[in-house]
Amino acid sequence: MKTILLILFITLTLPTLSNGQDLDEYLQGSILKTINGDYYGALDDLTKALEVSPENDYLYISRGQIKKNFLQDYQGAIKEFTMVIELESPLKFAVAEAYSLRGQTNFILENYFKAMEDFYYSIELEPKKAEVYYHRAQTKRALNDERGAMQDLSKALNIDPQNAAYYALRGRVKLLLEDTNGALKDLNKAIELEPNNAEFYLHRGGANYFLNKHNSAIKDYSKAIEIDPKIPDGYYFRGVVRVMTDQINNGCLDLSKAGEMGITDSYSFIKDYCN
């Protein structure tokens, strides 16, 4: 959806050119093909648009987004974002976006130090984009720099204090720092802002478990399953808590379900507690 919106933005904001009609046709075609799932066709149209406007930053960004989000062609996406950076566009926003998107792609590829460098340059260019601090916090967490992640998440929340994902990640980082009450507070806020997110209930269930609030933990895992019955971690963690609180039969059923859904660790608990 973000890619589609970005292509729409390009269509509305590109300057009028002598051959602007062809450009508009290619852009409209890329939008329709992206919506209909014809991603290679959308890339073809954007390539034709680049022949008309070869230094247009947002055309490369759109191609990169399609490769990253829909085709999982991460190396190809990096090349597109790098092209924007190397064009040295006077549009700081476009270059900052390219650095951020390249950083996100490097994160997916677990190139964490490269991702950190990209996010640094993105923030240098556009220091008030909350989502870049969020992505850098994710990267710091992957590098076991929880305190650095906390700093970036606080900056993100200062800019965008109503973003549920930022509170949820900060809550998870606080759990790693053993600030369980602080984690619970952040996860409560995340759920208040986005009450139908199954992942948030999973994480709050973990906080409640560490606070020995086992019934609350089970309720959170049950709510996660209610929202998304295909979420295996919900069955696994609810099963573990039930087994640990002598609710053996229901716990073993949950663990069996989690095992069927691909969580092989379930069978260790089943072997020890359910036979």
C-alpha cells in the first residue's frame, strides 16, 4: 500500500514536461499493475517512465519499493535506492528516503552495520522523521544495544506520540532491560492505540508472565489467538503458562496445536509434561 501511495504521489507532483503525456501514461499503468499484482509489469512501466525522466528520484524509489515489498528482490532494491543517493539530488527528502529504505532493506538482509550507517545519513538529512528512529532502534536491538534503542524510540515518540508500534517496541526493549513494569505500561499504551493487533497482546502476555500475573498472561495470549487464530506463538506461550500453572490438559492441547503450526520447541514440553 505504501508503494502504491508513493506512485500516486509521484503522479501528482512531477513537473510538466514536453512529453509529459507519455510519462503520465506510464505512471498510471504502473499504479494499476501494482494494484492488480502485476509487479513486473509495473516495473516495466517505471522503466519506460525513466526513459522520459531519467533523473527522477521517485521513479527509482518506486522501483525499489516494488522490488523490496512485493518481489523480495532485496539486492535489486538496494541498487535502486543507491541510484537515488548517487544522483545527488537537491531534494533532501528524496535522498533521506532512499537512505532509510536502503537501511530497511539492509536490516532485512541482516546487514546491521550497513543499516545503521544508512539510518544515520537519513537522520542527518531529515532529523524529524520518526519512523527512521524507529527503524534504527530495531537495528540497535538486533545488535544488542538496548539502551541505544531506547534513546531512538524516545525520540520517535517525541515526534509521533500516538504511534502504537513505537510503544510496543519500546515495551519489548524494556523487557530485555528487565524493566517489566515499564514494559507493561508501554504495551498497555500500544494496545490502547491499536486494540486489534495480535502481536501486542503476545508481548503484553510476556510482561504479565514475568510479573507472575499468569491469569492475565493467559488472557492476553487468548486474545491474540482470538484476533489471529493462525498465530502459533499464541498457542505456544499459552500452553507453556498453562502447563506451568498445573492446567496440564489445556496446556498440552495448546502445545500440540503450536507444534502442528511449526513450533518444534513445543514437543520438548509435551515430552516432559504431557505423557
